[in-house]
Amino acid sequence: MKNFLILGGTGKTGRRIASRLTAAGHEVRTASRTGGDVRLDLDDPATHAPALAGITAAYLIEPGSVAGVTDPPRMAALVDAAVTAGVQRLVLLSAPGADRETHPLHTTEQAVRGSGLEWTVLRPGWFAQNFSEDFWLPAVRSGTLAFPAGEARLPFIDAEDIADVATAALTADGHHGQVYELRGPRSIGFGEAADLIAKASGRPLQYLAITPEAFLEQQLSRGVPQQVAERMTGLMTIDSTRGPDGPTDGVERALGRAPRRFEDFVVAAAATGCWS
């Protein structure tokens, strides 16, 4: 039987973790509602036990964070199934601020931390790969990042670092009970990010600060459903008056090294041709 279960195995972090584990010679099982090695639907408990059979450590992700606000969260049923199946270790991809009771992932975190199993929680900030994969990739290719982010500065975290931390937490001792806040080494604005991407890709790119209302209308005009567009607008409306969302020591505590620089990310991403 396979030893590692990776939820969201085709996503930004899941596929990278699965690749690392496979390359190290481990047995890996990816799980998702569609496209994984095994079907797993958080809303269908009948899919939980088959996916967890023979698993010793699992990487968990809540694809719909809004669903996690319920108490108990839907992840709780999967955690209970993991305990029954004899899983020993859980690593949860969470989000900054999930220690607050009002956060959508708070109850999900509590289900994992209260499981009685070894657990590690990862709370990454904004992914650098949002620029090179599906989230902001169309905007980059269009030549204009039109976001309601003002002059906010963010320490974008490379998904490769998240995958490295998750892999370490899944395979090595010493991470039980740890909550790793994962950020890049410095905060940068969207204007600087656009300049760095333009330089690496050889394509013009500008940042245009727009209002939340304009961003919402932009999403709706592209056929994005109203509820999704409103949620995206809420996420992208970054209040620059709160001060910079600064770097943290999560990567260094977990891996003993500094996180990757955004400058290195853009060079690596450009080499893949994703912005061509």
C-alpha cells in the first residue's frame, strides 16, 4: 500500500509535494474529486476510508475555504477517518490569520490540531506562482496588472518553498506541533513585481491600481460568477494603510535556510515560457 496521501495532488503545492516524495522513492497517492490517483470528496465521507487505506502521513488542503467556517468543519470527517485508518501524521495547508475564530479555516485547523495525531500547520502568504499560473497569469500576458491593491507590499512566497516545508514535515521528525508562517524574504509592491517580471520575460508589463468596484466589474465582464467575483475582489482589495505584511521565519525554522527570492522566482518562471 502507498504511504503518503496528497490532497489536491494536481494543484500548486500538491503536485510539487508528490513529485518530491516520488523522487525520493516514497509511495505516493494523490487524491482529488477528479484527476487524482483516487477520488476523495470532502463532502462525501464514503470516499474517505478508501483513500486513506494504508496511509501513514497525509497532506491536507481545504479547496473551498468558505466551507471550513462550519463547526465542525467538513475536514473533521476526514480527520476522524484518518485516525481510524491508522494515519500517524497530518500536514495541513492553512492560511494567515487562521488562529482567529472568525477565520474560515479556524475550525479546520482545530480539527487537525485536536486529532491526537502528529500535526503540522502551514500558513503561507500570497504565492509567487499566482503570477505564473492560473490566478494572475492572464493579466500578466495581457500586459497590465489591474488590481485594487494600491501601494501595498507583500512578501510573496515561492510554492517551491511551501512544497519543501510540507515534504519535510511529512517525512522528518521534529515538526510535530509546529505552525509555520511562510513568507518570502522581503515585501515588494505590485509595481516592482511587474517590473521584475517584465525584465525576466522580455515582455512589457505595468501595474495599474484600480478601485474595488472597477475590479469587480472587470471580473463580471469576463464571465466570472457574481459570488466568485465578489470573493476575489475581497481578497485582492489590500489595505496599504495597515503597513507591510512582513517576512517571517517559518521557512528558516522548518528548513534551516532562507526562503527563495522573488527575483529568482521570475527568472525560473520565465525560463518555462509561461509568459510567452
